[in-house]
Amino acid sequence: MKKGILSLILIIFIMISCDNKNKKENTIPNDLTGKKEYLKKKKMELMKLENEISFLESQIDSLEPGLKKHILVTTEKVSKQDFKRYSEIQGVVKSDEVTKVSAEIPGRVLRIFVNNGDRVKKGQLLIKLDVESFQKQLEELQKSYELAKDIYERQQRLWKKNIGSEIQFLRAKNNKERLEKGIESLKIQLRKSKIYAPSSGIIDNKHIEEGELASPGFPLMMILNTAKIKVTADVPENYLSTIHKGDEVTVKFPSLNMETKGKITLIGSTINPTNRTFSIETKFDNHKNLLKPNLLAIVLLTDYFVPDALVIPSNLVQYEISGKPFVMTIEKDRNIYRARKKYVVAGEEYNGNIVIIEGLKENDIIISKGARSISDNEIVEVSTSK
């Protein structure tokens, strides 16, 4: 009887000890380090439990097929492709040929025949200047020339008859020739009263109006040849060793929702000390005249390139609690498909794609849709649609 009572007391004591131990293990610590360790422990327990549940489900499903409705997934094949990562540099569109229109003689503007935005052809009349003062000078010179010519002819006849001195004859001749050159010079100046287009293009930046005074060398307007344009951009100096003349670049024009490819035609020979950049240029044919000077452009420069890399969508790479990356793949087991977790080593990422360095090989089948809803070794149903 006493032995029975002692055994009962011992059993109760053991049960109380185990209960206290479980309570102690499940008690949440008060300090931050303890909380982190406790959370990590619980997550590991949850992962272990989920794996056990998945394993049991797969065992039950193999023993009694059709009992569980499997998750529908879609797949894709891993293939090799060139991987490029770009840096986006802001640029601007400029006309490849800009011509300044200026006057060669001073004069007041009588008439302007064009406006900003007008398309002109080479040789087209643009501006007419008032040259009344030159006209009056020409009339005075012509009168003086008539007199000088008459005197010269008289001296010439006398000189042939050995009358008069040679000095008088030479003076008369020199005066006549000087006035001839003066008249010719004024006629040339008068022809410059009409200003013609030196090249074909579009009128831009008209700086003068009718009635204003035009000075020689002062730009009156600009002519932009927009048939050919260039995109210029300032690139940080750390790209200096990776960019070369002739390299292909992609240029985007956000305002036009347009993208085109070109080659670097010019690399600046100096570094801007203010922002530590150097300039590059890329030329294009502006077939439809959609590209306007000063239009914003985005130049995509290749700063990382791997040929024949294994590239998959970056959203297919998942991470364990420890941070270890993995992807879900498909393996066919007799007549059923099983999801398999494969650990990978991920490389560079850009524009929704990521390079897989290790863990996958070409033609592996990975789960593209539904990968986050399944666990390792789980039986799935594969969609036959593309």
C-alpha cells in the first residue's frame, strides 16, 4: 500500500516537473536578444512542422491518389541569354547642324520674311536691310567718277601728243581707277543688303524685329538642320574606362514613348571639374522630324554584361529565414509532378531579371506561377497552357 502511494506521488511529481519545463520553454523572454532567439526558434519549429505536414500529405496522396486537390502551377524552361545591366544617364537632343544668320553690313531692318519655326531652303531671302546711305554714296562716287574719267581721257590724248607732264597723266589715271574700285566696293555692299539663308533647316531664336538696327557679326537668327540630330549626355568619370567610341547605346525619349539604338560618335576629351563628368554624343537620322532640339532623352549605358548567362525572372527567387535563396522546380515522378526546392547562388539583377550563377542548369523546369503557395516535395498539377 505504501509502495503504491509512493509511486503515485512520484508520477505526479514528474508530471508537474515536465509541465513546469514546458512552461519555461514557452515563456517569451523580456530582453531583445532573447526575443530574437525565441522568434528564430519558433520559425524553425514552424518550418519543420510544415515540412512534416507536406511529407505526410504526399505519403497519403501516393497511397490514396485523388484524395487531395493539388495546386495548379505553370512552368517555364531555363534558357541561356545575354544579360545586360544598364545605367540611365539623362541627355538632351540637339541639332547636328546649327547655322547663325548675321549681317555683313550695318543697316536698319526693312523687312523680315520668316518667323520662328518656318522651314527654309538654302538661298532663300530672309531679311532686307535699309541701305539708303550706301545708295547716296554710290551716286556721289559715280558723279566723281564721270569727272575723273573725262579728265583722264583728256590727259591721255595730250600725253599721246607729248603735251603735259607724265605726272599729270598718272594722277588722272590713278584717280579714275580709285573711283572705279570704290564704286565696285559699294555695289558689293549694296548686294549684301539682302540676307539669304546659308543652309536649309528651321528658323529658331529670331533675335531681331523690323525697324531695329542690324550690326555686322551679330546673330539675327538661327537655322537648325533637324534632318540629323544628336543626343548629348554628361557621364560620370568612373565610366571612362568602360565607354568607347563606337559602342552601341539605347536611347529613350520619354515624352514620345519612343526608343532607338545608336552608336557613340564622340567622347569628350576633358573632365568637367564642377560635376566630374565627361560628354558623349550619339547621332541619329530624324526621319519623321519627331525629335526636337532640347527634347529630354535617357541614354542607357551598359555597365555589366554576361554572355550566355542563366537568367530567370527575379520574382521567382525566394529566400529562407536565414536568407538563403532558392527556386521551386518540377520533377516528374512516374505519373505525378513534384515540386522540388533548389538552392541557388544569385548574381546581378536588373529590370526584373536575375543571373543564376549556381544551382540551376539549362533546360531545368522551374515553377513560374504558384511557386510561393507550395512546399518542397509537394505534388502539384502542371498547367498545359502556355
